[in-house]
Amino acid sequence: MKIKFLFILFLSYVATAQENLSYQKPPKEILELADYERAPSVNLDSKKEYMLLSYRSTFKTLDDLNQEEMRLGGLRINPVTNISSTVTYITNLKVRKVADKVEMQVKGLPENPRISNIGMSPDEKKISFSNTTAKGVELWVLDLASAQATKLTDAIVNANMGNPFSWFADNQTILVRMLVKNRPPLIDQKKDLPSGPIVSTGDGNVSQNRTYQDLLKNPIDEQNFETLITSELYKVTLDGKAELFKKADMYAGESISPDGNFVMVTTIQKPFSYIVPLSRFPQKSVVYDKSGKEVTVVNEVPLTEIMPKGFSSVRKGKRSMGWRNDKPATLSFVEALDEGNQANKADFRDEVFLWDAPFKSNPTSLVKTQQRFAGITWGNESVAIVMDQWYDTRNMKTYLINPSNPNQQPKIISDRNYQDIYSDPGSMEMKKNQWGKMVLNIENNTVYLVGDGFTKEGQFPFIDELNLTTLKTKRLYQSTYKDKKEDILSVEDVKKGEALVMIQSKNEYPNYYLRNFKSKGKLTQLTFFKNPFESIKNVHKEVIKYQRKDGVELSGTLYLPVGYDKIKKEKKPLLIWAYPAEFKDKNSAGQSDKNPNEFTFPNYGSFVYWVTRGYVVLDDASFPIIGEGTTEPNDTFIEQLIANAEAAIDAVDKLGYVNCSKVAVGGHSYGAFMTANLLTHSNLFACGIARSGAYNRTLTPFGFQSEQRNYWDVPEVYNTMSPFMNSHKMKTPLLLTHGEADNNPGTFTLQTERYFQALKNLGAPVRMVILPKESHGYVAKENILHLLWEQDQFLEKYLK
């Protein structure tokens, strides 16, 4: 059944009324920007021979959202098609040789394709993908050279647990999760009578579980969950022949060793849980040989309902288990040395192990980390890069280790505050090895770093080489653009000096280029996408920098209305869009990652559309919340919010553009929470727009956002920060919106409904819009266009 009406609750200054309002569209100026054709996504093979262009619709439709859906164990599944109900499908594929400019339409695609789960074969000559029909999911393969697509299976693929395809090293065989033959029917909750009550118990152990969505709730949910995620594993060859690899089980992941001789298969085990999602259900990992014969059990993880407090705490046992990319068949994994509890004192927090197939001998220790393990990048026999970090100090260390000599002391490459973007040394460049796996790009004892290049003076991305003996860097290239933004995506050929880059400006759509940094920066353009937003291409845009009253440096991207006369300086209404971010030091909080030359891309997640309606917009305004030393950021959350807002308004006011009595603030999710608090505790704003937020922190009692403490640790912080608890103070007009089916932890739709009821009954001017079928982010065209109409009507009423 199609959704025909949007249900809206509205409270005016005079009376309360329920409106049955059909979908509306925003004014012409906004509609022309919102209803545009999206450019394709671009994927290139590592040799830069072929380019895959993936086309998607700009929006979903309500029909897309109005499908059957089951919400189980943290998943949202379409039980008819057996794939996530939240997938955004690709609707067309084209192939282009990078050296040519002619795109080839992929031949043989199904009619009205709904494509997802794209994966490239190890030799990068084939691409696997799924196509979702009305009855289910099919496996298809695309040959890049001929641009020919071929269907390999009927609609019998089980994609309920994510990507169901894994390529073997022979480039001819794909491991596929298939629906179980004679699968039992799903149980209808409404028709099946329960056999008893739902009972949960606590065993006295302390834990810190956040508020998760879509959990299992009863035995019927458990049975349906097991039915939906149970698959059979088949080996499917490119000629369409299928051979059973493993019989039915609850498969959660398959990983094939680089040499293709072993397969690590992870299955979900029982018991299930009603308080945590499936990622914390019991799991068992078994390695098989390529014929399907069991080699050994490599990991067994129990149900993890009990977790120590803190973002640097982890579960006990083996974790982060995966194949070492630079060896034929070696597993690596990590185990905590502090029982996973960050409160325990320990000289070393984690230990990394290696385990060679066929796993006849015990794992061997590779390295111990002083902080919590944060990842490893493999290079070769003698080079690997290890990272560790600690949340409370925001510290990250990067080490050079020799995998062949575990007794050799790790060498520190960098030791920094990971929120300090000005000191970021960049990311290690990778390349594909003989098995098609990504490893460090090592040339003559040198690796390469690509950095974003944020500085006080602006953004200037760079390429550095790092000598692995001296650990000293040498700059090979740095962007010098002052009127464009250049992103360095990868170093393609060090000897030739070629890098893949993306270049854009305020009014030039981002396009791909090859940059030769050895030949005076020569550019070869690869794509030629046009600007779909011509009506605002000449709008004035700049990054402004200003200070909070305590001296913290702030910034925001300022837009002036279309056609604004900077000489006359007519004072216009101001719209501020922001999202708070937590920091442990003022220096990091004051750094700016904004680039005025970034393409002006309006979307429903900002106020930029309203430059066409006569408003000044300060987008992505800095709203840092700082807690230095032993102080936590949220101890002074309200005070810092207000200080940020005051500084932003004062900065734009000093430029002479705005009427300070006509300022609105808005935000999504935590930005909505910010908006409600600003309207409650300050008189700076004439109105606000809060989307998909959480307003009562007692409903997220075991932490939220970056707050690690629970409600009983600091009840005064939770209560003070909750706009719901202070609803009686809020008298400023507020537009509340929320998706009817929010899937984000903590931001249940109930949060907005209860906050609206409190404000309504206490006499606040408030309007609530619930968008049918939408999750935390909005995707349906009808809903988004109506949202833009609602916001425009609201701003016109309260600011103009």
C-alpha cells in the first residue's frame, strides 16, 4: 500500500491542531537545486587501465522504503528478497578505458537493474555484483575488457548478512552464500501465540551497554533471525556451475587466504541476546582447506553482554583476526593483556600474534603495544606498520616493526594527538601484490605518505617519501592551489611520478586527473562531470575564522545570498548549521579543516539551499566542546555551546551582513540536541530546526556520543544536558523532524515525540514532522522535498 499522507503535529501560539497534509515541494529556487541528476561514482583498477562508472538515482522513493522489513539483531532485512532493506542500489554500469574518453554501456544487464555488492577479482579483470529482483538476489559477473555482464545464479543468494561473495585466488571461482533449500517459513508474530513470558536476568556483573536499535525481543524473533541468516556455502565458477562447499549454518563472514588454499569461515552461535546486537553474539571461526575439509578451529568467542567501561576497553580473547596480506596463509590476531579493561594498570595493553597454516604449531608473538591496538599494515618479510591509540588522551603512535625479528625493538614513526590535524603525517600508500592483496608500496627501502595537508594558512595536500632506515621524510609534491581544492587519492607510479588526484573549486564539479609531479605538475583529465547547480555557482563563499571568548580559534564556511551587494551590505537573516565535537585540548579544537574552494554541493544536510531565498548561511560552524586534563568536555557543555554560538553570530555581525535579531540555528542528530539546548539556555536565536535528535539523556543512561560515564556516575551532567528536563524553560519556536523508523543507537523516534509532547503541554511554539518510513538519514524524494518545504515555511514565518 502506498503512503499518501504525511502526518504532522502542529502547535501554534493560539491552538493545537492535527494536520492531514499531503506532500509539498519547496519553492522553485530550492527545488531546482534539490531535484538534480547525480554524477556516477568512479572506481579504477590498481593499474588504472579500466574505469567503472556506477549510476545511482539521486533519491529513493517511498515505494523503495515501503517494502517488507524485519528488524532483528541489529539488522534490517527484506525477508522476501533476502537483502538489507536499507541498500541504495546502483541502476546502471558503464566501463571506460582510462586512456580513452569513450564510455561503454555494459551489455547484458538485467532490465531495471538493482545492483549492489560489487567486488573485483584478484586479477582485476572481472567484477562480481548482485542484482535484486522482486523474488531475491542473483549473482552476476562483469568482464571489464568486453563490458559484458553475465548472470551466474538464479535469485537464490542470501545477502542478509552483507556481501555474500568472496573471490578465490584462481579468478575463476566465487564463494557464495545461498538460501537453504526447503527453508522453514517465517513466523508471523501477530498470528503465533506465545508459549510463555519473556524473561531476562542479570548475574551481578557490571557492564556498560548503550541503547541499541532493532534488537531481538522474544523467542519468535530468535527463530526468524536464525531462519533468515542461515545459508549454505557454494563454490560457483564463471560458467555457472555450483558445488556445495559447506552445509547450512549461520554464516557471518568468509575470508580466503592470499594464496587461495584456505578459507576462514565465521559462524554465529547460540545463545542469542536481547540487549546487544549480533556483532556481540557468540561466534566460531574455523579454517578449511579449499576443498572444504576442516583444518582447525581458530577462534571461539562467547556471548559478550558484559563489557568494561570506557572507549579503550575491549572484550577478552582473540580479536581482529585476519589473513596477513603479504604471506600465503598466515593469520594474525590480537589479545588484551589487561583483561580488556582500560581501568586495569598494565605496561602493555595488547599483544599481536602470528599463526601459520596449517596451524600445527602454536601462535607466535609478534609485538606488544603500550596502548590499545589500532591496526597493522603489512609490507613484506621485514616491514610492517603497527598503530596503537588511547581514547582518553587522544594519543596515537605509529611503529615500524620487523615481522621476521619480533625481538627487534619497534621504532616509533609518529607519536601525536590524532585530533591534531595540522601534525597529521598522512596515510601509507598501498599497492596490490601477486595475490591481489593490498600491501605497503615499498621502493628501495622507502614508503610513501599522502597527507591532507591542513595548515593554519589553508589546505595543501602532499606526497612524502619516508626512509625506513632513518625514518626521515622528504617532500615529493605539495599542492599549491589557492583557488582550487586538490585531493591526492593515490600514488600510481613513483618512478614516473604519477598520482591520481581529484580537483574541484567552488563552482567546478570534482573531477579525476592524473598528476605528474615530476613533469612540472602536468595534468591529464580523466573525467568531465559538469556542475549541476548553475544557479549558485557564483554565490560568495569564504571560510571565516574567529575566536571564542576564551581564546579558542573557531571557523565556519560563510555563504552570502545569491546576488548580494557587498557594498550596500543589506542586513539579512542568518542561518547557522553545526554539529558539536569533543576535544581534549584547545589547540586541536581550534584547527580548521574547512576549504573555501570545496565545490558548493547543496544537500538536505545543510542550510546552503537558502542562499537562493535571501539568507546568509554559516555552514559547518565550529562548535568544539573541550575538556582538558581530568575535566570531561560535557562538564561544561551548555556554557561552551553558548560561547560557540555567541562567537559565530558576533563574527558574521562584524562583517556587516546580518540582523542579529533574526538568527536561526539547526542541526541533525547530535546537532539537533545542540539546537534544542541553545534555544533552551540562551536568547541568541529567533528559532531553530532540530532533526532526528535525542533530548532525554536518561534514556541513554550508559553513555552517548563521546560520553563514557553513565548516568549514575554523573546524574547532574545527564540532567543538565537534557533539553527534555528543561522543557519548561524553552519558549523559542522550534521545528522538530524525525524519521519514523530511526535506526541509530539512542535517537529513537520516541525521543522527538516525547520532547514535542512536553513542549506542547508547556506552551512552547513547536511543530513536529515525522517522515514516514525514514531511518536516521533521510533518502526518499517525497520526504526530502517536503522537509525542505517545511524548513522554508518555518524560516519565512519566524525570520522574515
